[in-house]
Amino acid sequence: MLLASDIAARGLDIPGVDYVFNLDLPEDPQVYLHRAGRTGRAGHKGTVVSILAKHELVFIKEIQKTLSIQIASMEYSGGRIMDYRPRNHPQSSPSRPAKGRKPLTEKDHQHESNSNRKPGQKLRRPDSV
């Protein structure tokens, strides 16, 4: 396992890195791409896991749109993974919210306390997704 800051996002070729964990999701899709590029080098497969709060989902959407990629999502709640499906892909069974939960809306993706945040400034992580 490699644990590194953004300094390691470019220019390092460390063999055998199978996983990249993003604990501070980059807002810039190119930064995400370079971080993800630390794994899966030279034609090998790799996995990127990004842990983020609900208000950061807007950044995942921008990364997917800009890089023309699909990112699978899992919801983590109460110590358990609650949901797993690729974003923007149809489900094999009829869609309905999990028991006791309502579907997310665009309003759920907004987080007012970070609205004055400057580029590069770290986000607070009140909830995990």
C-alpha cells in the first residue's frame, strides 16, 4: 500500500500499487486522473477507492463527465455497505429506494458550509458515502 499526498500524484512510477484511496477527493478531474494513474500501470489492472461525503457527489459527476468514465458507487452507513451499483447504469431490477430512505435529489448534493471555499482548500467530511 502506498500512502502519499498530492506530491505523489505525478511523476512516480512505483510498481505493484494495486489500490489508490482518495480520502480528499480532488475537484479537478485531471488531478483525479493523475492520482488514479498511480495504479494500473503498464497495462495492469488497478482499483481506485474514493471516500467522500454526499455534498462531494457533484465532483464525481464532473470527473465522470470530463474524463468520459463511469465510477461505481457504494453507500456506507452504520458500519455497512448499503448499496452498490455503477452510477448512470440501469439496474437489473426495478428501482426503488432502500427501506426507510428517500432517493437523493440535486438539493442533497449541495452543502452550504463549503460554498465560500477557495480552490484547493480542503473540505470537511461530516458524513461518509
